[in-house]
Amino acid sequence: MRVLSALLVGLFSGFLIYIIFGLVIGQRDVSPLFVMTTFLGGWALTTYAVLTGATAASTVWSRGGLLGAGEWLLVGFTMLVYSGRTVAESEHAGDTGAAVNPIIGIGLAVCMAIPCLIIYFMASRVSNKSRSN
């Protein structure tokens, strides 16, 4: 069960890593190799990271929740970078109406980090109870 949990956590994390790098790199530079490297590489690295030394599925979910919260906060930061670059490119092109509001991205990131932290606390509590029994 812990391997299946690690694969699922890795899948979600790989997608977030792909989104983060996609926002930083830009839409024009995305290629199939980029997708395979970031998505599949992030999936494999995250699966390995949460599975290493884990004795139960609750440990995997606890690590995954904490990792997911950090990744979502990183998505909020990259939205800030993306919006700054978009504004700079639109001003350079003479278009003043193409600004992207970073507050929406940051708000989404914080709202998604909260469930990840809830998963972390719930899974660590289950892990602590199972160790004490």
C-alpha cells in the first residue's frame, strides 16, 4: 500500500513540478522532452523521496502532504515571476491591457497548500498512533 501511495503522491508532485518549470521557462520553450523530463523525472524523484525509509503508508502521505504544501507555495511564487514577465513583455510590445494579476495565483496556491498541510497533520497523527500501539 505504501508503494501505491508513493506512486500517487509522486504523480501529483510530478505534475506540480511540470507546472512550476513550465511557468518559469515560458510557453514557447516547452517541448516533449521538457514535459518528459520535468513530469516523469519529478514523479520518479518524488516517489523515491517519499518512499525511502517509510515503514507505512501514513508516513508516505505525511511526507507527501508536506512536500505538496511546499510545492504549492512555490507555484504561488512562480505565478509572481510569470506575471512580472508577462507585464514586462506586454509593455515592451506596447499592450497595456495584458497584465496578469498574481494575487489570484498566490491565493490559489495558499488555498491548495492548506489541504496538503491537513493531509500532513492527519497522516502524521495516524503514524504516531500506530507507533504507540
